[in-house]
Amino acid sequence: MGNRVSRLVPKQQSAANVRYAEIVSGEAGGPDWVRDGLRQFAEEVRLFAKTAWDFTLRPSRFAQQWVAGERHALNPLGFLATAFAVVAPCEALFAHVMHHEDQDASSLMRAALAAVLPFGYFLLVGAVQHGVLRIFGTRRPLRDSCAMALYAGGGPATVARIVIGFIAIAVWERTGSTQIRSVGTVSGVLLLTSAFLSFSLFYFTISAALGGLHYVYRIRWWHIFVANVVAIVVTGLFFGVLHPPGSYGLHMVISPSHGGHDWQFGIAG
């Protein structure tokens, strides 16, 4: 046995020396980062798609398993980053096809904000809803509700956002505009219906997820309904006062009148 080991060691040392000589001489490359990168990318895309699918189909169960540590899901920040990587080129494509792109620095900054701020809007909705549910007795940390907002915004809302973008392109090619001038036209009905479905999908999934997340603290459907109403009003003020760039789907806009004595209410999409 000892002789066998003594015979193997020199061979292993010889192979290591040959490998070292190849690296020094440049005949052998470094780590295969291309293959590793593609494998990691494919795994991240797979996990992103699985997370988005599971959350959209069963948001309440997803939230319960996620908070209990029983579900392997993409980290909310990683989920957000992947969603942003998907939606940013789509938004650029939509702007190019519909001739919305400009070349000056201010418009480039506005385009960057338009890609990022919708995810900030999702976080704002989750934070406001959590504040209301906190009043009703939940003791979950804010980060849990924000995680559900990112999953809802980065998953079903992002898919709906992309679908609406392609619908808007079709309407643009046919009418030269994406504004809803009349609900009696096919293009008007199509845009309004898609915007309403996107709005409903986002609020349904985040509401169901928050219901599963906060159920142990006796949070019920009417608590979440109140939280939704408050979130819609608060974000309406956000849109009406700040007028942020970006595509947010159907949303309320609450803004002061020019004289500052009255408030104007409207719906945009």
C-alpha cells in the first residue's frame, strides 16, 4: 500500500507542474467565466420566473411560506434588479417605436427616472399599506410588507406593464396616439381595459400576499381594503403634486387647482 501511494504522489506532482507551466506560458486560460456566467444567469432567470409565477398564482400561500422560511425564492432586491433589467430595454423599445426618445441630457435623466420610479411607487404602496395595518394591530416589520410589494410590482405588474406597452405600440401604429379620447373606439376600449386589468392584478396580488403575511395578527380583508384605499389616495397625492415620469398603469391623481383653494381628482394611466 505504501509503495502504491509513493508511486501516485510523483504523478500528481508532475501533473500539477505541467498545469503550472501551461498557465505561466499562457497556453492554458483562466477560469471559464463565460460558461459560469451563463449558468448563473440561466439559474437567476429560472428562479425569477418561478418566483413570479408562484407569487402570481398563490400570493397568500407564497407570503406565508416565505415569511416562515419554507420557500426558496429570489431575494426581493434581486427580484427587483432582474425585473428592472427586463423592463428597462422594453421601455427603451417602446419609446423608440413611438418616437418618444430625445437626445439631450435632461431627457436622458428623465428616462432613467421613468424606469426606476415605478418600483419606488410599488414600495410606497407597500409602506402605506403596512402603516395602516400597523394601526389595526400587525407587528410584522415594515420590510416584510415592502418585500411583498416588490414581488407584486416586479412580477405580475411588470409583466402587465410590458404587455400594455406592446398594446400601446399597436394602438400607436393604428391611430398615431396612445391617448384615450373616446371609450367608444376599439383602441380606447383596449387601452382602458388593459390598464384596468393591470391595476387590478397588482392590487389583488399584493392584497392577497399581505393577507397571508399578517393573518396571524388577525388582519382581515376589510383591514386590507382600508389600507388599499389609503394607499390609492396617498399615491394620488404623490402623482398630483410631483408629476413623476414613468409608466405606472392606472392610478389616481389628486392635485391642487391653480388657485390653490380646491383639489382636482382624476384617473391617469
